[in-house]
Amino acid sequence: MSNDLNHEPSQPIIAVKVNVKPSSKNIRTIEQKLDCLRKVISNSKEHIEAGDPPRIYSQYIRYALNQFDYLNFCASSEASDLKQDCIHEHVVPHAIVMAKLLALDSLTDENIMSILNKFYFICKITKGEDKRLNAAGLKSAMPPEWNSENDSIFARYEHDNVGIFILNN
């Protein structure tokens, strides 16, 4: 085998997808997940101070939050037994959860987990229920009268024009 960088291989290179089973090396602990999220929030705050638009940092926050999807999971009564024609969606829209995290003065585990436990819920709903949310103008917003301190996080689902019943909230 030649060390020449211009060497043409005699056989084509074939990419093979390998399914890797989880090992202890690639399973993150809650502490590691929180540390990652803390770094992402801190970095995002630097982007905000620099005047960067949210598109620069919001996707990083979304990726870091995905590590916590198991934390608070629920399902609508219509979607609970379905395997198809369902989606997983944020009960409180991502932009609101992101704003709550970015508003934290102190990025302690307790403060971050407090926001996640209160506002970061993933819900399995049907595609039909998703269409009702969209038609009501609630795809990525809470109802205008919603107060995050006093009102239900399920206010979008409880809205008159939506009517999604959650089984295990």
C-alpha cells in the first residue's frame, strides 16, 4: 500500500451503515446532559449579547433539550394506542421553553431542572389533533391570555377550538 496521497484505490470505497448498540461509553448521565445544556445556554447568551438572531443558537438549544425528551411524556386519548399517524410535539412551544432557560440568572442544575420539570413536556398527539392546533393558530404559541405562572401548560390543548384530552398529565 502506497503512502502517496494521490493514490487511486483499485477497488471503489463502499460505505456501510453499521448499527451500533448503546454502550456505557455513549449513554450520558443526567449530570452530563445538564452540563451540556448549561454550556449551550451560556453560549446562546453570548450570541444574544452579540446581537445574533435566534436562528444562530435556537437549534443548539433544541438539540440539547432533546436529551430530556424522556423526562415528561404524555399522550392524548386519541393517540395513546396508535403507532402511526402520530407526532411528538412540545406541550409548551420550544421558543417559550428556550426563553425561560435563557432568562435564568444562575445556571444551576436545580434552576435548569425547575424549568424543564415545569415546562418541558413532550406529547404524542394524532396528526388530526396537530391540524386542529395549527388551525387555531397555536402551532408554536400559547393562547394570548396564557400566564406561565398560573395557567395550565396544556392550555393550547384545552383551547375551545382544539379540544385535545391528555391521558396522563
